[in-house]
Amino acid sequence: MAHDRVDPVKVALLSDCYLPRLGGIEVQTHDLARALVGIGHEVEVFTATPGPQSERHGAVTVVDGIRVHRLAARMPWELPVNPRAPRELRRRLAGGAFDVVHVQTGVVSPFAWDATRVALGLRLPTAMTWHCMLASATPLFRAARFVGWWAKRGVAMSAVSDVAAAPLRGLVGPAAVVGVLPNGIDVERWSVGAVERRPGPLRLVTAMRLAARKRPTALVELVAEAEHQAGPGSLTLTILGDGPDRPKVERLVRERSLGWVSLPGRVSRDALRERYAASDVYLSPARLESFGIAALEARTVGLPVIGRKGSGVGEFVTHGTNGFVVDGDPAMSAVIARLARDPAEVARLRDWNVTHPPAQAWGSVAARAVDEYERATALVHR
């Protein structure tokens, strides 16, 4: 139940990764902190990520008015790992008068998991949000049993989408609830309103880390098939982002003579918004996408999104209404080719997105987070 007015709570947000590192969980944790403060709550962040000036060993920095405890150690490649953090974290949580702890976790999150054990030891109400798809790791978590044990101890479990929550529900059993606490979006920041489309090829865009899990080479292949179906000059593809698979993607583009593919690299959030506004359709080819924040950003700008069934994209894309959710690469190629031949359909989908803001606006998501905090409080006091 969301509330119009709630008593202020003091929240400790805990995440292995945080700004100045850039990634989905880092930006989402930061934006959640700001959203909670915006509706009257007090928030402090605890992280194993060094500060912008390499602050660590418990130093406190301030990011957008929010205190960030940098419990980072000097590690190779700046890994957000600190096995000595629990003792100092326990001291700060015990003395900080926090009402609730909110842990942000992925498949491997040693700092977040240490923080969970510390919070439970202090009997602090604890909420935990999973930002990942467990997929093939599920048997390992089942064997380790600690997720189920945390749920029995009163941790209020949630995930960023229903598909990400499904394996967790299997781990914690029928006696525990796994809620859905989606990622949020600043609708006003990302909305651009109606945009007049210039004639020309269908302009496809995506933003991703160029790594195997995101399937950038498979994306190029399936778009090449769509271009073959729709005809030469029917489309262009812009891939925003960087990562270890960039050389593979560049080699594929070069070997296949795909001059309609561009790779501008990583761009700022403001530049990303402008790139989306100048495009027609957003592509999300990853199978193991727990939510898809970049796709939600593009959808908020107005772009129809084409994503995969079984991914978190289905949380904000309704097939045939404001995008498409397909069951494989051939189906994605076919939809792209069809849209390349039918600009009126693209305009219809975009108009729906522009006139129907997404439900994941930060005001709504922050209220749902507070509901999770109330659930955590009730669980620890039962």
C-alpha cells in the first residue's frame, strides 16, 4: 500500500557499488536515495566503492546532499570488496539511529551480503532488493541456503521485476513473500514530447555494455538479417556504450561491410536522451535482463522498445501497444523489418509512449520502497 503522507524514516542504503562508478545499480541506488529524501525521509549510503578522490577506509563524502560512507579498501582494479568492513559497519549502523536497512544486491555482492548479516545481528529491519537474474546460479544459491535463511530471519525480499523475483520465490519457499520493487525513472527529465520524424531509414538505437551477456554481436547479426528482409538502405543502427566485446563488434561490422552500424561509445545521460529523441526504435536483445533501465529511459523518451520474452522489459512494454516482446532473434529481425516498411506503425507506437508516461516514476517507486520498509519492520518485530 502506497501512502500520500508517511512519518519520516532514517534509511541506510547499502550497495557494493556506488557513484562515481557508473552502472545500473550505482545510478539506481543514488536516484532512490534522492527520491526518498524528496518525500521527506533521511538517507545515508554505505558502500565499498572509493570516492571521487579515492576516499576510503570509512571516509564520508557528500553526493547531491547525501552522506556516503566509503568503507572501501585498496584493492586491485578498485574492486568493491572489503573483508574488514563489517566491524566498522556494525559500529556505524548501531550508532546511527537508523530505522531500516535497505540492501541492494546482485549475483555476487560480498559487501551487501556482509551488510545483511550485520543488520540482522543488530536486529535492524532489513529490506533487500535483487538487481539480477539468478538463472544458472540458482542451484548454487539453493545449495548455499543463506537466502532462505535470511528470509526466515525477517529480511523483506524484493526484486526489480517479476521475472527476477521468480527464482527467489523458489529459494525462500511459500512461507516468505518476494515483492517487486522496480527501478525508477525521472519522467520529467527523460520526456521530450512529440518529435517530428524526418523521412529516411528506420533509426534503431541501443545502449549497453559491450559484453557477452548483453549480446552485442548477436544484435548486429539479427539487425543485418532485418536489413536483408527490408532491403538495402532500410535502416541504421547506433550502439551506444563500451566494453570488452567492442573489438568483436567492430570486426563483425568491418567484415560484413555494415556501414549502417555506428558505435559512438559511451555518452552522458543528457546526450543519451538526445540520441534517443533522434531515433525511432530501441532494441534490447539480452536474454538475462532483470529490468532494463536503458530501455525504460528510451521508452520514456517515446521510443517503441523491442525486447525479449523472459526479461524485465515486459514490466513496461506491452506487446503491440508500445513495443514488442519477442521470443527469439528471428522474431526480432522480422519485427524490425516490418517496422522499417511501416513508418505509420512506428508513429502509432511512439505516440502511445509519449501520451502514457511509465508507471515507474520515482515518486511511485519511492512510495513502494517505503512499503517494503514497513514490511521489513513488521517482520523483524513479529
